Amino acid sequence: MISSSSGPGLLFPKGSSGRSRSPWDSYGLLGDYEFKSKTHQDECSPEGLCKAAMYALYVKEELETWPEQKTRTRTWLTIGEAVENCRHAWMKDALVEGFCKWHNEKMNQGKGITDED
């Protein structure tokens, strides 16, 4: 998770479909993602309707310098810690309903993913 640039709390990195680079590059992470959470929820905001899709990233490299390091900090958390630190209810729901299910399936398949990952 990363620190919010608009106030206290932690958020999941987000990208834009119009970006030429991976959304993860801005946060100094290089890796692959293969999983799209089936959990999404509309949340009203002053700007209107927003939708979110969350992905599990297999981090291959954590860069020492990265574009947003002066305005944000990265924080590595277990899934449980991430749930506790989510700023919005839909984020908690996505982690609990989507990622915990995905994580448990990977553990049952012997993929070697642990809570410390």
C-alpha cells in the first residue's frame, strides 16, 4: 500500500488506462500481475461514480528510486494488516472476498505464497 497524497491513510496504487508506463512503475515496483479481482463495487463520491479493479502483483524488483517517492511512502503489509489499514470499505471487501479467497486457493495448490508475502 502507499500513503495518500490527499490526507492520512494508506491506499492501493492506481493507474490510468492512458498511461504509457505500468501503474506500478510510479511506486518503484516491477513485476507481473495475472489475477483480476471479481470483487468491485460502485462507490459514490463528490466527482460521481467510480469503479475499481484490484490486481495481485508478483513483485520481481523493488526499486530504490521511483517517481513518486518524494510525495508517497510504500508500506509492505500482510493481508490482515492491509485490511486493517484500508481507507474505504470497498477496499476491505475486495481484500477479504477476493484476495483472501485467491490466497487460500494458492496455498491449497502448494504455490508457496505465505501471509508474510
